[in-house]
Amino acid sequence: MAKRGLLVAVLAALVAGGVFAEEMGNGYDDRLYPAEEAVNGQELRPQAEGAGRPSWVPPLRFSAGGGLVFDGGTLGRNEWNRTMLGYDHFSIDVFGFGAFVFADATFAELSIGIHGGPATTWFNRTSVSGSFFALDFSLLGKFPFSLGGGSFSLFPLLGIGGNIVIAASSDGVSFYDQTGDSPASKLSTFRIHWGAGADFDLNKSMFLRVSALGNYRFPPAIFTDYAATRFYYGGFGGTVKIGIGFRL
């Protein structure tokens, strides 16, 4: 009788062990972790990447890079002493080129750069040649639209920026106004930028970025502080950037 009871116990243990091994063979218990649960008769499946975000909104991605910048335009103009030919006036035109670096987060771009080049100062119809060197920065909002099967994107740009003139000269002499107390920083301007840009994929992690901006330049201090000024105005210009970016 005892032997029969022992045999029954052994058989029961073997059967239970086989069931346990079958349930654990996949590394988890199907009863505890079903592959597809059902709630109210509907299957729950893993969410795809980007689920819950409208298809026309691009994902948030980060990148950084740098390249070349070309910038030109009029810093502004002031007028005084009306004559038969109009007002006497004073204005400054600049054109510069240099380099920049940028950081990007899909919907915004922060850029910092340096550039310099020729500057032409106009007193009525007389011009004086000079040069300048400046630090510039910009913060632009953007919204990319993916095209070409995702191989390139276009985006409008709108934002603000600044141009801090570090050094300037006129006719070979460091720049001063008629009172003799104007440092180069009085040529610095605050700007509003607008325009468009495009990214062209070179591979999965690198892309070519091209952007073109128009800008309005608020009157620099050299005009607003000018003792003879009767009227002063801001200026308009443009900026073109070409660079290489890397996705982080």
C-alpha cells in the first residue's frame, strides 16, 4: 500500500513538472503575460513610434553643424539740413563673409558666427571706403516639411538676431563719428529675420543645409546718437548660409 502511494506521488510530480516546463519554455507564463491582451473585446498592441502625434508634425530631433555665411545690406540712414536737392544724409552699406556654427532642435535653430568685409560710408553723394569685423547671432523658429520621400525638407524661418561690430575703419582710420567718440560697437544692429531653408540628406547622419534670410536692421547708435540727425531710419539686407549638419 505504501509503495502504491509513493508511485502515485512520483507520477503526480512528473506530470506537474512537465506542465511547468511547457509554460516556462518561452521565458514567461502566457497566462500572466499574454502576447495580445483583450479589453472589451479589442486587442491591445504595442504603440508605433510617433503614435499620438499628427502625421504632419515632424518628430523632435537634434543636430549641430557649421558652415559659411554671406551677409550684406544697409545699416541705416540719417538726414538733416534740408536743401534744394533734398536732405543732407549719411548712410553705411556693408557686405561681409565668414563662418558660423548652429544647434538645431527641429523647430528652432540657434546660430553664432563671425564675419567681416568692406563697408562704404556715404555722405550725400560722396563715398568713403572702409571695413568691419563683427560677431553675429540669431534664434530662428522653423517648421520642416519633408519631401522627396524624406531625403530633403523645406522650412520657413522667422526670428531675431544681432550683429555686434567689434572693429571698423573708414578710409584706413578706425571708425569715429564727427564728435570723435564713437567706438565700432555703435555700428551694431538688432535684426528681425525672415526667409526659408532646406536640408538635403547626404547619409543617415549628415545633411547639407542652405538658408536665405531677409532682415530689417534697427538703426544703430551711430545714427540715433548723431548730433545733426533730424530723421533716422533702419536698413534692410540679406543673409545666405551654407553648412553641413550632423544628427545627434
